[in-house]
Amino acid sequence: MSAERNLVIGIVILLLSFSSVVFAEDDIDKLILQVKGEAQFFDADGKELGFFASWSIRHFDEECRINAATLLGRKGGLALKAVEPLIMILKNGPNDIDTGDGILPMRSSVALALGRINDPKAIGPLLEKLKQSEPAAMLSSTSLASDTPRKSGLEQEAIVRALGMFGGQAKEAIPFLEELEKQTKDEALKGTIENTIYRIQNDRFIMPEDFY
């Protein structure tokens, strides 16, 4: 009788494990749609959005995409299927967005998600985007005058952090990081670059949530 009971318990545990994997896969598929701006499912905490969310959240569409990138990053290696869509957004934008009264970290959140998922195929695209500093994107509703200079390089610190998450796998990034450290006048960025170079040179892998 005991053997039969253990068998039943084992089957139940197996079924529950399979169900959780299926649900996790379904969540990742939804988050991929959300980060691409094609649907809205989850808030910043991963809870399903309420009916009135679009009325109560400022910059709703942009915030949903940023939340999706952050949530995909938290799933780490379970979100490998999201790497290609995230790379496309990293390459094609939008960049971080200047709303006139704050910054929406669109490309920054995508870069950090790629670092946390930690698929080495993202290293090259991250490095290429780091070399191409772009002005901030702007919303059509932004109140800034059209001739107001737009901030550039808002996404650079996040990309540098993301490269650091790969440890020794990102050695190809060191020459450019060293050059960027010499050129930048941003002290915060300098500090981030120093930390990243150290982690790459010493192949220090750390859990993403402990990074800086």
C-alpha cells in the first residue's frame, strides 16, 4: 500500500511540475508580445493588469513594454526564447524616452534583461549598440520645444552593466570599454565601466540581482 501511495504522490508531483512549466512558458510568450508592444498582460509585479490600468497608468504603453523587459530578465535562463526579440528591440529601438519630466528606460531595460538572461549571443549586439550612442527618443505628447537638444547616451550605463553580467565571456568588449572610460565625463558611467572591466577580466559571475 505504501508503494502505491508513493507512486501516486510521485505522479501528482510530476503533473504539478509539468503544469508549472507550461504556465511559465505561456507567461514568457505573453511577455514577449508585451515587450514588442503587441499586447498588455502584466504590471511591474507580474500581476495581471486590471481593466482600468490603461486609464490610471501614465505612459501606459511604454511602461508595459519596460515592465515586460524587466520581468523577462527576472526569469533568467528560462526566458531564452525572448533573446532574439529583445536583441531586435535593442538594435531598432525605441531608445530610452525623454518625456519632458523624466526618463522612461526603454532600451536600458531591454539591455539589462539580456544581461540577466545571460545568453552569450547577446554580447555582440550589446557591444555594437554601446558604440552607437543615440539621442533620447521623445513622445509625440512631450512638451519640450522642437529645438531643445535631446540627451544622448542615456542607455550606455545599462548596456555596460549588462556586459558585466557575462563575466569573462565578454572579453571582446574590454578595448572599447577602456576607450569609453577615457572619453566620458560622466562619473557614474566611469564607475560602472571600472566595475564591468574588473568583472570581465576576473571572470566574476554574480547573480544579476547583486550587480551593483
